[in-house]
Amino acid sequence: MSFSTVKSAAMEGLTVEMVYVEADVSNGLPIFHMVGYLSSEVKEAAERVRSAVRNSGLEFPAKRVVINLSPATMRKRGASFDLPIAVSILTSLGVLQQNRRMKDCMIIGELGLDGQVRKVPGILSMVSEAKVQKVTSCIVPRENEKEAELVEGVRIIAVGSLRECISYLKDGDRTGGEQRYLGEKEADKIEDRGKVGEEVTITFGAKFDTTTTQPITATGTVKAYVEKWKKTSIPCDIALFHSCGVDVVLAEGHIGYVSPDVFTDLGRDPKEADIVVCKLGYLTADQDAIAKRSIMALTKGSTNEDLKTLNYTKVPRPIFPLDEDFSYEAKDNLVVK
């Protein structure tokens, strides 16, 4: 599409107003024109956005680009519109699609010429207004994350670069191709150390039950890595490994399924997964919430209980035993075998 709209916000004195960042990209004389009662620092976004897009490894074609920040009757100040302007342009160019992640999302952030997303003032007020306006999620600079999370009821997606923002809007993760090294102490299940974003071959699984299951060797990409993850009884390194269309959380120790944080801290939201697989023989409150949205599959837990004897009556969909063959056709025609 050549036209797109992205939600953002602006401070007007002590109040916050919703701003709709509109982009129209078409053939014609190559210009970057911005309208909407803009201050000089907002107009300067044209050069910041152009350089940030190119330095993020994306093409900024020679086209006629017109940006409108609506409503036009309100003065727009500051650099917090850089990120939504970039997203709006990339959507008009077809790099991004106006999917459900973008539909109810407010985007805020300043861009450096290198594509990094920088801290902006007024985040708490803007996220609070997003909640009032029934906006379900906000993309904010990573440096503003803690401030934004003070507002309950709005999902906060903190990004450090334009590439991370694009990665989230396209695929639901925030790895963005970052080249961070894995920790010096490798997770027990990760036998090949590499860089985040690079392809590696890893052997994992069967750590606690080698009598009935065997390890798996797979080639894929390490999408994220967290050293000394503290949201478990014993802090340990965790990693997100992607192979054959499946995201696998690998851990240095036996963390089980602690909470959705084990996914989200690695940039993967379980709410957006069609299938969630956990090696547990019981259903926690967090799992129950996920199961109401997604198809869920479980392996036998450490107690080796028979899944058929467990109480999953509150779950609206079947719980699939991975030790057996199964198939399921959901109402939305999603078929799992």
C-alpha cells in the first residue's frame, strides 16, 4: 500500500493528545515533505528518519514522501515522532503490513542516524493516555521501559533500534538481528556457542529423562540470549533458538515453566503463538491463560503422570500428549498434526 497510518502521541502543556502519523509514498519528484503544524525539531525528522532507515540495512527509494501529523490544529514538538514516521513510511513501502500488532499500538521514540531508538520525555503521560484511548500496546525506547511499565493494563514493547521495532511488528519478536555475543558460560543444552542472529547446530533435550527420550540435534538461529535470568529459584542462562519454524527456550538449568516471562524476556510473546509446548505434568494459572488463546501441547512432567488423568477441564481446547500421535482442527481451520 502507498498510504498508512500509525498511532502516536504529543504533549500539549500538561495534557496528552493522540496523534495519527500518516504517510503517503508515491512515484514522482523525490521529496520528503512534512505537514501538520510542526516545530523545527519535528521537521528535522526527515533527515533522521532517512538516515536511520538506510543505516538499518533497508532501502529508502527515491520517491515522493508526504507525512501528515494529525490533527493539524495542534502544535507538534519534540523528536518522539521519528520512530512512528519511519514505521509509517516502511508500511507504505510494503516492508511492513498493517497487521494486528500495529492496529492497536502506539509508537513513540526518537531515532539516531544509526537507527538506534533514543529516550524521550513524557512517556508516562503518553502511555497513560494510550490506556484511556483503549490502546492495548505501546512501543517505546528501551531507556523508557521502566517508566512506561508503571501504567498497568498496557503492554509495553521496549526497543533499542529501528531493526528491533521492525522485527517485532513483522514477526512478534524483538531480536532485530542484533549481534550480541552469547554468554561465556554456555547453557548446558547449547553445545555450540555463537552470536545472536547467526546459524548454529545445537543438541538439546532429554536432560532429565534419558531412558525414554533421546536428545535432538538441530540447525537454526539463536534469536536471543539472557545471562543469569533471575526469575527462577536458581539464576541461569536462557536462550531462544529458532529452527524449522519453531522457537525453543533452552536453559542452563531445570527451570520448568516459571511464567510467560521466560518467553517475553527473550522477545517472544506466547500470546502470539498457535502452539505452546511445555514439559510439565500440571497446569499453572499462567498456562491456563495461554491455553484459552492458543492450542497447547504438553509432554509428561517430571512425575511422569499420565496426561489423561490430569484435570484440564477448565481449558477450552484439548491438551495434546506429545508422546502420542494426534491431530486437531480448530474453528479457524488451523490444523495441527
